Amino acid sequence: MRGVILAAGRGRRMGHYTDEVPKAFLEFDGRTLYDRQRELLEPHVDGTSTVLGYCHETVLERYDLEDPIVFEEWERYENAASLLLALRHIDDDLLVLNGDILVDEREVGRLSEQFDSRRRSLNLVGCIPGVQSAETAIRWDERGNVTAYGLIEGHRHAGFGIVSRTHRSAAIRILEERLDDWYPCVYPRTPTRPLLLPAERHLEINRPADLDRAREWLASDRISAPR
């Protein structure tokens, strides 16, 4: 399986923090968010590719990325186009991570284990239990098959999941038709099951105040994550 970090966007809600680099390459406590994400993925993947867009020249100059994929038209399309670029580039199962989240290492391991237990034939998508309507959400039917994604009532999307190589061709076709959509539009349209994870084992960085939350989270005894 290959890891993919989607880091093409700027992250405008971070204000001046992203004047020179995208959100995934913000440094706090001596390390970038990207560096921590890559360490999270490392035990579960054969390598990590990163989709870049905004300020990619600066990122490539400053940091040593294993396999950068440059998306020149990042401002024109939504992140569905970023995942499409990765799928075209990599013929493998993809463990996809949004460039603005941190997840407990145990949850990444559980995602990988469940994927293996299902013979790698189904996609998996992480989500936070509890129906809400304030964030993008996932819904599924009584059999556990994901049926909807978007600004809907449902379980909050956690920003990570696995797209099985079995459904790579279908995912490519879907994304080609939805370049202005968010990439999880793939999940209701290909065989996908949810992975519920506790809210305290997940952190999304959207605003400057979230950097302080990240420091506290990383120092917490309740989670397991790269320091």
C-alpha cells in the first residue's frame, strides 16, 4: 500500500501562517505537520507520495519529499483533482491523509488491519461517531455500506481512508467527472465501509489556535502520535 498526503491547498483560514508555505508544511515545535504525518504512515505503507500545489516551489526547495506530485492547477479545481492525480500516478492501494490532520497511530494501524481483514477489496473511510451537520459528513446503510458524503447530517469525515486498488479504475472515472467536488465523493460510489474513531484520537488544524491544540494533543498521555 502507498501513502498519499493531499497538501495542494493553501489553508487560507491560517492567515499569515501560510503566506509562504501550505498548511501541511507549517512548523511547530521544530517539526512540520507533514513530517509528523509521514511518520504516522511509515509503518503501514511502502512509501509516501505528496500532492503539492500552492507554493510547491518553496516546499521542494526547503524540504526533502520522498515522491512529490505537483498539481499545477490547484487553484482551479477542488481536492478531487488532487486524488485523481495520485491515482493516475500510483497503481496501488492508497492510504489517503488530508494535509491538515493528525490521527492517533493506533487508529492508522486499525484502519490498515481492517483493510487487510477484508482482503483489500473494500475502501475504508475514517469518521467520528455522532450525527452532526456542522462539518462534512459520511452516512451509511444498515449493512454498513457508505451511501452519502457531503454537507449533510451524518458522522464527521475524519480526513483519512483507504482507496482499494480493486476500485482504482472506477475511482478515476468518478473523479474525472467531479473535479469541482471533494475527493470523498468516491466513497459512496464505490464499495466502502466506515471506520469509527474516537474524537479525542483525531485533530484537524484549520486556524492558528489549532496549533496550540496540536501541541497539547501531542503532549497528551491519552494518545499515541509522533512527538
